[in-house]
Amino acid sequence: MNDRMPAQPSAPILDDKHHGVPAVFLPENLLREARRQRGLPHLPVPDVCILDPDGDMVRMLRRVGRGQAFPGWACYHTEMLTFELAGERVGIVGCAVGGPFAVLVAEQMFASGCRLLLSVTSSGRIAEDLPDSACFVLIDRALRDEGTSYHYLPSDDPFAHADRGLADCAARGVAAAGLPLLRGAVWTTDAPFRETAEAIAAAAAKGALAVEMEAAGLYAFARARTAAVLCFAHVTNRMARIEGDFEKGEADGSTDALDLLAAVVRSWRE
């Protein structure tokens, strides 16, 4: 009689990963060809770049005439705007939703000269003790319930982590500006419409305050590439389970988000 437990099946996404081996397809080479095909100048992007998955900040910047298209951005899939924030020119890309898209853009940003990438993404409430109104969470770790992070880091840690020094610096800057900010874990998913009651409870049991779609992939990329990346969750909803959900604040939350980012940029520069 064989008393051994049957082997647990391995998800195919965990197979054939060689994390210490260089990739064949490089963002620098993609950008080179895009510049050639489109006749773009070889210009470095600003030191500070922003990912705006919801696109609210980008739409507001366009509406008020603050954002200008950056002529050297060679990404095939997105447009970068530049604008003044905290006394310097920064770049922003909107609507890169989900880990694969966000990390694809992040790779190209850093290959183009970015030194600090900040992401602010709309998120669903997991923890019941969060404020009733929209709030921001500095994400210090993200539960890896997605696919992108496993291409960058081994699967031995269920969380992808922010750089502690960078997170501490940002937290000090936001506190000095007198802005409210929480700090903690989120759950990163690839499938928002499969957020079942069981999955939500499991994420809550692991300490997640909110659910979003980019942080785990971005933090795994950051660790693998030694890149400075910091993610914020703008907790704006209860996953549409109540009427009047998704209220973000002034200019669809853009005013508060830009105030937060300005404080982070100032702190990073000091």
C-alpha cells in the first residue's frame, strides 16, 4: 500500500522560468525599431514617470491644457504626456491596466531613462475598517494572484514587496505634506470579475486592504531589474456592490492623486 500523498499539480505558468538568464526580446531593441519606423528623436524620458491605469489624471491634464505629448516616447501602444509637478517635468502614461500592460510600459520607461516610477490605481475595498470615503494606500506588498510577477521572481514568496527605503521616504514626504495615507498590503488579481466571496475572504485573511491589478507585477519587475517603483492604491469602491460606488473625489480623484504624487516626488528629491 502506498501511503504517500499524491503530488500536487504544478501550474504551467510556473514551469520553465529561468529568472537569472537574460531575455532575448529587450525593450531597448523594441524602442530602437520604433524610433526607426516612426522617425522619432532619441530623447530620454523625464526622471520621474507616472502610470495612471484609470486614465483620470491624463484626461484632466488634457482638459486643462497642462499636459504636452512627449515627442521621444517610442512605445507602440501608448502616448506619454509631460507636465510640471513639484517643480520638475514628469512623464505620465494612462490606461495601462493590468500587470502585463503596466510592466510592458515600465520596462520601456526605464529603458528610456526613467529613474523613479510611481503608479496610482483605483482599487476595491477588502478590509472593512478602511475609511468610508475614498482613501490612498501606500502598497508595501502585493499578493501575487496574477501571472506577470512569476516571470520576474521565483514563486517562493506569495507577496511581491516594495523597496522599504523608497516606501519609507515616500511616507515621510506625504506625512510632512499633511496628507492622509494608509500603508499595507493589497491583493493583485488578473481577473477582477472573478473576485469571489471566497477569494476576497482569503485575501483579507492574508492582510490585504484592497484589490487592484498592477502592483505585484510592478514590484517583481522592480526587484528583478533593480528599478525604483512605488505603487499606491486609490481605494474608491466596494466592487460595485452598493449604489453610488466609484466616487473618487474632485476631478475623478486626480486632484488628490497629484497632491500625493507631488509630496512623494519632493521627498525623493531631498
